[in-house]
Amino acid sequence: MSITANDPKRKTWLDTPKDTDFPIQNIPFGVFLTRDDIITIGTRIGDYAIDLGALHQLGYFEGIPLTDDIFLQDTLNDFISDGKKTWRLVRNRIADIFDAENSKLKENKDHRNTVLFTLDEIEMQLPVQVGDYTDFYSSKEHATNVGTMFRDPENALLPNWLHMPVGYHGRSSSIIPSDIPVHRPIGQILPKGASQPVLAPSKRVDFELEMAFITTDANVLGEPIPIEEAEDYIFGMVLFNDWSARDIQTWEYVPLGPFLAKNFASSVSPWIVTLDALEPFRTTGPKPEKELLPYLQSKGKKAFDIKLEVALKPENSEETTVSKSNFKYMYWNMSQQLAHHTVNGCPVNSGDMMGSGTISGPTPDSYGSMLELSWKGEKPIKLNDGSERKFIEDNDTVIMRGYCEAKDRRIGFGEVRTKLLPVFEPKKK
Amino acid sequence: MSITANDPKRKTWLDTPKDTDFPIQNIPFGVFLTRDDIITIGTRIGDYAIDLGALHQLGYFEGIPLTDDIFLQDTLNDFISDGKKTWRLVRNRIADIFDAENSKLKENKDHRNTVLFTLDEIEMQLPVQVGDYTDFYSSKEHATNVGTMFRDPENALLPNWLHMPVGYHGRSSSIIPSDIPVHRPIGQILPKGASQPVLAPSKRVDFELEMAFITTDANVLGEPIPIEEAEDYIFGMVLFNDWSARDIQTWEYVPLGPFLAKNFASSVSPWIVTLDALEPFRTTGPKPEKELLPYLQSKGKKAFDIKLEVALKPENSEETTVSKSNFKYMYWNMSQQLAHHTVNGCPVNSGDMMGSGTISGPTPDSYGSMLELSWKGEKPIKLNDGSERKFIEDNDTVIMRGYCEAKDRRIGFGEVRTKLLPVFEPKKK
């Protein structure tokens, strides 16, 4: 079945901004609260949000095997469970409904009023209920930077790193959508030279520029996913800001890995861009530097050329772009990550989220965290308003953006935007 | 509100074995499939499983604020969300219904036939949908043994260990109930002296004797749970076998912690014993060896005297008890774990599961893993049938049991029993 939704010649009858992340070739999936306080599953074209629950009730998905309430849900999990064939049928159909040549919905004002929303009429929600969240550590530049800073510049990469996509489990309950603010965490910190820790607000709150992919039900307990099948189980991707508290991390992380330094929040962009929509932007990833075990040998273009940016915006001030990176820098691709994750038979379900790890590029302006950009705080970053940052300050907003670029359009992710609030103050009783 | 269900003088009109783990003072909660292929929430007294969905439909919970379908669900999550007051009302009511002095259900044969099942008529399910699973590392003896084996006997505990309950995130999707077999995992292993890893079946599959507690909705993003309130958010406990593959772990775990060495399976006992039922078995835990930060200072008896055993049963052979331990050995208690987990504002929800970490006691026969019992395989364990074990062999069954003991009864957890199958063979297509 071909992905006709990707046809670059297609135009839509909807009025869309020229440089939108969401042309009719994108058709992402998300969940939103409407003006009537109803939660529904939707898509976005230009600056319109489209209620797929309403479209389905009006019969626009006739002929596609969907349950009646598949879009009238507060998460995409069940739709994602329907599998790649169904996602593709739905995405192709949406492209047809909004095609400039198709007047059916265009000329039905009642239907139009029912299914179309402007962005100020909706509130985006977390798109999936995340069953399990795994974070990989798959940028060689990032792993090298961190190893150089904290261990040994001569042996920055640990011995396993070039042989497997190192990863660990994260916390699902603190994954939040864009626009939900986060409090500066408090935690145990060991002051320099001290032997006793203190409980204090983190002084080194950081972002991590990541992307995450969302899976469908992939396997049962015990069954590995072969690398050549891995992409069949990937629904799509989001931008992912894996908030980190570096001073809490340093003290807590041995021997079992980061815990409270990470699980206070991770923020995601609310529209899941499908792997199908990213198809035209495939590229070749870095060549493996070591001979890989066969279960990790991937063939063909398994990397994606997705331009990424991070901006910092102090309260009542302008934005400064502090990093420009690209998803294609990842040493390990998503197929390798999923094959590795399941080689022991670990079950992967609909709505699971897998983060890439911080995506740092080869140059200092492409590093994906303040830890690297300010080199542990030794080289503060200058912002456009004249202020400086080593890490994130109270009331700063971190904005991540990502998009693929073709000649005449871009397929983008929009943004994930999160304000860092001061430490939580319990309400007086 | 008093916990009348714990009244030690109470007797039941049900015929119960003298030494049962499930006297009328226990009243655990679980989920089972009935002879009619219906999933329901239930409890257990002696060797009877009791259908709470049916009891509720028959009006036996009148006066307790419960939705009609609260027990007609395939997980306990919604019931757990109802909170401690409701759990206690329901448990007290169940004790009354089955009290020897109460003839209402006893003398209604139709009702009895509807709600009572023998154990061979049901199939126990996973009791909760686990949102997030956290594993702590809270036995000082276990951490010391592992540190001695793999690092430095003089400095076996890492510097943070005595200051915080060290923990990390685990995988929810591979948590399974008792009686579901597990395949020996394959994974990357670095052979001794080699510089290149191989992909091979783990040769060092191990159990970890743990207990886990299950939480209710406790806090919102950003809000810590004070230690003195922590127990209000604990519904109950289960036995927990945190399967581990030691050779995979050794190679993969730096720097982000265990991943595929653990996430192939964790097995739980299917009946959740409430914290209320464990109330009479409180005891004092080990005295902290370092002055703790105030948020971790717990008052009163926060440990529980729960006797634990692990038995190994080779295929077609008899069981051998290989370890006898006790939950009271835990250096960090559950209140400390929950206060620590949320000090940074990490949200805890209904159905989250928190493992204790391997529960090793002070003597070699009380160690909670084969790694420790056989000291890395250097001292094989002799089984009753004459065979020896360094780690778990194909078709061995691992059985964990746990119970609290009073003068004339025990409050127990039953068992978690899991057979280790050989490596998974994909079906031929």
C-alpha cells in the first residue's frame, strides 16, 4: 500500500501558512481538549486542528476497519494498536478529505464547523498513555563529551558503547506535554569537598535535546524483534526534553544509574509525526566503527534528517537559539535500539516511548545540553538580552523545535515549550 | 476507623486449613479468571477464592461508597484509587460476611455458589496494571555482598548508600504473575579475556528475593510526599522475584544501570496482602548508621516481620529450600523509599510497584540470590536430590514464599512460582 498522503504535489483547500510545519503531507496525530471540553483524537493541517472523532462519526472514514469510538478516546494507544496498515489508510484518507480537488467536506459548512478548530480553541494533551519509557544514550558526541568531562578524555567511551545502544529505564508518570511548567526539583546534593549530603534545590537544572519514538504492540514475552522488522512497530516520533538535575545526578547515580535527577519531568511535543511522513527524509547514519553482532546490523537508510534547535527565553525577554543539532547524528538508529531492547524477549507495547538520548552534533554549537554547551558551567552561554547562563534559571522557558526540509515545504514537529518554575511551595493547610 | 478485620478472635464459617496463609484475618486482593471465563476482582479465605464483583452485585457491600463496576475489572487500579478508607471498609465488611457468627451468606446456597470458587476453578492474573515500576537496593547485606564481590571489600558500600535509599527504574511490561514461565534470555556477554562481546544465552540466570509494595495515587507533579504520610499511599505488598542475568548485567550496566539483564521478567505473587493486614507484624528496622536528612527520618515501627523462603525445584525432582530471609532486615523502609522517590516531585500513581531490592540477611543461608548463595558460582549449592547449582538451570522452578507468624495463625502471601524454560525458539513460518 503506497503512502499517497506524502505526494509532494498535493495541495489542500485549507488556508495554510507557507512555512508551516504541518502541510497536508505531514498529518500528525495528537489528542486535544476542544472548546466544548471534550477530549478527542485529532490531526493538524496548517493552523487548524481537526477532530477525527467527529470526522469518523460523520462517515468520512467509511471503508476503513475502525471501531466506532477509536478516535473518541483520551489517548492514541488503541489506534496505535490497530497497526501500520490502518495508520496508513487513515492518513491517506485524511489527505484525500483535505485535498484541494475534493469538495465534499470543503463545501459542507456544518461538517466543517464540527471538525475544524483553530489552535486557540483547543488544548493539547499527552498523546499516549506511556506504558514504559526507555531512554537510550545513542549520540556518540554526547557520550564522548560526558565521558571526557567526568571520566577520562583518553577513554571517554566505556567499553560497551560501540557494541550496543546503551539504554536504561525512565519514569513514565512524569512525562508531560508541551506548555506544562516544571518546578525546580529539590534533592540530595553533595557539596564540593563535603562528606555529608544536603537536601537543596538543584543548582544545575538542564535540558536534554532528544527525540522519542512511540511503538505499537510488537512482541510477546520471550520473543525478540528482528532488526529488519523493527520499523513496522514504530508509529511515529516526538521532540523530547529529558529534564535533568546534574548535581542530584552526580551524587545518586552509582551504581544503578540516574533516578531522581531525571524523573521529575520529561516534556514532549504533542503531535506525533508518523514514520510514514518522515519517509522522504531518510538518510544514512554514521558508519559503525566496530563490527556489529548480526542482530544489530541494519541495512539501508535508517537515519532521518531532522533539523533540531533549542532556544532559551528568560522571563519577559527574547529567545536565544543556544543549539542547532540534527537527529541524523545518532550513532545508533531506532531499528537497532528496538532490536536490542527485545533481544532478551522484553515485551514492547502500544504507547511505549523510547528516547534517543541527548542529540549532540560534532561542533560545540550543536551540543544538546547546557552541561555540554557551557562545559560543566565553565563557559557560560551569552544570551541575546546580554544575560548569561550556565544552567537553566527560574522562570526561563526552554523551547525545542524540529523539522525536515524539502525544496518547497517542511515536515515539522512544532515545538515543546516548558517553563522552569521555582521550587514547589506546599499549600498552607 | 479501626481495622476490625484483624480481630485475632474472629473465626469463619468457611472450612479453612489450619496452617493457611489466608485466614479470615488476611483478606488479600487479587484478580482472577473464573470457570465461566469472566475476569473479576476477588479475595481469598483458606482455599476458597471469593468473587467480589458477584458479592457486590448481590448487595453485600451496601452502604460502602463503591461504583457498580468497581470489582468487575481486570485490574485493581480503580479500587486502589478509591483510597485507604474504602479499602478498610471493604476488608472489614468481607470479614463480617464470612464471620462464623454471620449466617446471611452462609445459609444462602445460591449466593454461596455464585461467589465461592475452589482454587482449581480459577486462574490468577496480574493484580494491577503497573504504571511505573521502581526497584530499590535497600538491603545493606545485599549491597555489601555485591560490593565485596565486584568492587572493593574494604569499601563495599558506595558513598551514597547510607544516605539515601538508592533506587532505579525498571520495566513494567515484563512483570508477570506466578505460574507464567520465563525463557532463558539471550544477550550480549563479554567472555572472560575477550575484547569482543558475543550474543549468547545467559549462563548466569538468577532470582532475586524481593518484596514489592503497590501504591495508590499519591501526589501531583512537583509535590513531595512527607515521610509521615507515606504509608497512607501504600495499598499492600506482594512477593517479587526480580529475575536477573548476571553475565548480561556485568557487560551492559555502566554507566546507566541494569537494563536487559533485568527486563526479561519479574514475577509477582498474585494476592496483594494489605498493609492493614500486616499491621500486627510491625517491628523496628535497623538503626541508621549515619544521621539522616530530616525528610528520611522515620518514627515508630516501620519495618515488618515477614519470613521469606526461596526453594529450587529441578524438573521431576523435589524442592530444596536454598534461602531463609526476612523482610525486617531491610535497612531502608517503605516510608523512606516513598519519601525519597517523591522528594523531587515525581508523581506516584495507583498501581505503581516498588521493589525492595534483594533481601539478604546477615548469614550465608539467608542471602537472597544465587549470586550471593553460590558466591559468584565459586561455592555451588547442594540440592536435596544430590545435584548442584551455581545459577538457575533450564526447567528449574523457583518458588518464593512469605508469611508473618502469630501465636495461632499466619498471615501469608502464598507463593510466586516460576519455571525457567530454555531459550525461546521462534515458530517456523
